[in-house]
Amino acid sequence: MRCPKCGSRDDKVIDSRQSRDSSSIRRRRQCLSCGYRFTTYEEIERSDLRVIKRDRRTHEQFDRRKLAGSIAKAFEKRSTSLLTLEQLVDDIVHELETSGREVNSSDIGAKVLEKLKDIDEVAYLRYASVHQRFGDVDEFVDAIQKLGRRVKKNSAQRELFAVDETQEPRLKAAPSRPVDGGKTNKKKHGRV
Ligand SMILES: [Zn+2]
């Protein structure tokens, strides 16, 4: 953003607020050259990005607020600033919109997780458990173990259980058959 006083293009955002209906963001900026403070308003542009849902057949309009909401939920009661979250959503939306007009919902989830991993591991686990983005149970257990003592054992187990139920591969034993298809039995019967 060009400084209205000196024309420099370098500034930093010092405060950021959403309008009541979350349709615009007011940003307080400070010029890094002369220190002048000014305000910008950002409107959220309606995205023409399409999201292909998990069933691979239906798709829907990309909804930034939905994405922001799911991320905010993962950060509930974490000490992460609104600015960080907004930046995170901005980054993800930007990456999605520049990579094509269609995106798989699973790719959005993967992208969110990739970012969360570096920002907040608890938020990462929460998001992953809600959106079931772990490839398998081992991966989830690994992530929990890496978290170590930072998460209370009980909550970790609860989350593990929740994922366990839906993610564990169902290894149902195939109906057992005699190795030689029962021929031996027939022969035996024949001889008798
Ligand atoms: Zn300036």
C-alpha cells in the first residue's frame, strides 16, 4: 500500500478488524519510511473458485467465511492473534485462487494443515481430527506423540478415539475356506 504522505510502498499492518458482518476488513497501517499511520479497507471479493466435494461429483462455490470459520474453531482458546489468523486465511485463499479455478475439498484441508503445523500444533490436531485429514491412525498417533506433554493425556485420548472410530481400516477377516476347497473331504467320503 503506497503511503499517502511520502509515497513509500513499505508498510506494516498494526491493527486489523473485521466489520460486523465479516464482509470487510479495516486495517491500520504504518509507513516504514516515515512512520505515518493510515487506514485501509479491504472488501472480500467474491471468489469464482469451485470446490469439488469429497464425493467427487458435486461441487460448490468456494466460501471464504466457511474456511475462516473452520480455522477459527481450531484456534479456539489458543493465544493466536486475529491478525495471524487473517493472514493465514489470506495466504490459503491466495494460494488456492492462483492455482486454478477448481480445487478438491481434500486439497484445501491438506493446505490448511500444512500451514497449521508451523503455527500451532494443538490447532493442527483439532483441525485434523475434525476434518479427518490423517492418512491413517499411525500418522495421528505420531502427531499426538510429537505434541508430548503439551496436550493433556485425556483430551489426546479422546481425540484419538474419535478418529480411531472413523479412520481405522476395517480389516474384516475374509470368510475362511479349507485350503483345497474341500476336495480332500469329498475324496475321503468317496473312499468311505
Ligand atoms: Zn510514508
